Amino acid sequence: PNKSFVQQKIDQSVFKDCFLQGTRQPHYMQIDNDWVGGGGYSTATSRLEYRPGQQTDIAVFVPSTVYNNSWYSIVAESYRSRVFLTEKTAKPMIAKRLFVSFGHQHTLKVLKGLGFRTFDAVIDESYDNIADDTTRWQAAWQQVELLMQTDPKLVYEQIQSVIDHNYQHITQTNWYDLLVNSIRHELT
């Protein structure tokens, strides 16, 4: 439902021609070492061989051409019964991009609990606390519209320390040990 909401908002937006959109189309072409399809990039689970004899899901690659041609990311995270973080949230952090999250209530709170920083210096992140999905996503969309009307260079001057922190945190943290220890703690 969150992806449908975002798509509808993009289609209705006066800025609709400014968005690069992901796709789940089964057909891909390679452009500048990025795998893209249908004018966007795909996070489908298609396999590709990236080294002789080694395959992986295409979703693990960060499409640098897409990020190098955009200022911000809209993250419509996988929608489960609770906050569920995937590569959709990780990629903007690795690409050092500001993102607005269209997921469950308290997604940003969970990220902060994991040691990440968010963008409350430039956008109103109170949307994260709204219980009703549609109302929360509407409030998040207002932040997308605000960003579309703001000079991105000024935004990035204000959030440089946040994106640098998040990049370092996501790339330098031993997530496996952190999660295993967390699970062990929950079980005791």
C-alpha cells in the first residue's frame, strides 16, 4: 500500500517529471555498470553473475548512475506487520542521500535506535510518530514537496555530518555480531 500511495502522489505531482523511479520489470539493460530497467533501476531478485562463477541478487548493487543523477530518495520500504528494513533503506545511506521513509510508524525511531541519524534539521520527521498509515504517508509526502522546492545545495550543507555519519556507521558496523547478540539478549 505504501508503494501505491507514493506512485499516486508522484503521478499527481507538479514535479512528476523530476522523479527517477525503480521498477520490478523482469528485463534489464546495463548502463554505465548500473543495472536499470524501464527508466529506473530494479530491486527485483533477479540473479546476475558479477564475477566468473559468482552470482548474487541484483538488489545488492547500489546504482551509482541513479544516485549521481538525484538529490533525494523516497524509500517505500517492504511493508510487513512491523518495521522491516531492507536494502531500500540502506542504499540511500551508502549513496550519502537524504531520504524520506514511507513505511511503518516508528521506522525512523528504529533507525535511530540502531545508531543512525536522520534529517530532522531540514525536514519535519514527526510523520514517523503518526499511527494511521495514510495520514503518516501524507505528512511524509509534504516533506518530499518541501524538498522539491528547496535548494538541494543548502540542504546538503545542513546534513553533511548526518550523511557522513550514516555512511560510516552502515559500512563500518559489524551488523552480523550486533544482530546475533541482540537476538541472544532477547532470548535470555
